[in-house]
Amino acid sequence: MAHVVDGKVVAITGASRGIGAAAAREFAALGAKVVLLARSRDAIAELAGEIGENALAVPCDVVRYWEVEAAFGAAVDTFGALDVVINNAGVIEPVARIEDANPDGWGQAIDINLKGTFNGVRAALPHMGGGGTIIGISSGAATNALEGWSHYCASKAAALMLTRSLHKEMGDRGIRALGLSPGTVATQMQVEIKASGVNPVAGLDWSDHIPPEWPAKALAWMCTEAADPYLGGDISLRDEGIRAVVGLA
């Protein structure tokens, strides 16, 4: 039986590695056309080459609205539509206590994690008159303060409210707004967290983290009607019930 995303056009930000790259492979395997957005031009070009004709790589800095707008325009020009947007681009650096935080670094993290997500939402809506799914990558940090992560916690909390706001404003017009809180995932971000040595997450062992293929499968599941009870909020992969319905061990 064909998956609901078969033939759909799915744009993924931060697609060069980690959850973004795993999601690109998962959606492509389910028959979707994938549009890969990231600053890492070579990495997304290589991934698009691996996936084949159903992939388009568009170098893009999510902080610049016009770049996201142009990337989504390229998606529509190439594949004829934009059905799903995964706002995955995000950073954890620079990890620092508030008293030591570099204001520019703190602001840049907000720009990527929050404004980048808003840009993905805002640029997608003009292409989704017939409806669509917009998913943000959330975090337990959205509701749980952690030492050294004021920038990350604040930006993820704000992004969660952005998802709720989008649902309130556009839910009755066919826009499915959701967030995925994946828990800790074995990606480059966890390498950086480990190196920081700050707070309990840095103390976790590599084996404690789930593989990026798990959130990738969850993101595909979130595009189905089965996820409708969670519209306007976050789905947590720490929830055993969610893992079961998504089909994860």
C-alpha cells in the first residue's frame, strides 16, 4: 500500500546531516520528492545525487527569509507543488551559562532555531492554499530548563508556541502544524553537547541516544491522519506508545 507521502513534495531544512539527512532518505524511500535545504552545499548535492531524480538540493541559509522563499519557489518550479515542510535546521552551540554567554552567539542561535523556523513556515504558506503539513523539530528543552542552554531552551520554547500559533490560525484551512520532540539522537549535535561537559545531557553515553532513522520514520508517520490528535502540539519519541505506533523498537 502506498504511503500518504508517495508523490508528495517534501522540503527539509538542515538536510545535510543528522535527522535532516535521515528524513530525506526516509521520505524518498516512501516515494516522495525531496527538496534538501542547508548551508552545506556539497553535502546536500551529494545526498541528492544518492537519492536520484526525485531530489533537489538548494543551498540555503534559513536565517535569510528571501533564501528560504527562493528555495521553496525552486521546489514548486521543479516538482509542481510543496506539500510538507520539515523545519529541522537547528544549533546547540554556543553552550554557555548566561553570565558567560556571547551575545552575538546567543542571538545567532535564536536566529537559526526560531527565526529560521518562522521563515520556513511563512515561506511555505503561499504554496499551501490546498493544505499541507508543517513540522518543527522540538525538544524537551522547550519545557525543561537546562544549565548552559538558555539560547536553546528559549528558542525551542518559542518555536513550540509558533507551532501552536500556526495551528490556531491555519488549522481550519488545512495546515497541519506539529512538532517532533525526538529526545537525544546520535548526531553531530550530541558530539558538541558531550564536548561542552555542561548539564546532565553531556553526561549521557553514546549508546543512550537513538539513531536518526527513528525520528525520520516518526516524521513520515506525522504526515498521516494517525497523527491528527497531536495537531498544534508536540509528539515525543520518549513516549513508548508513540514508538509503538510508529513501529520503532
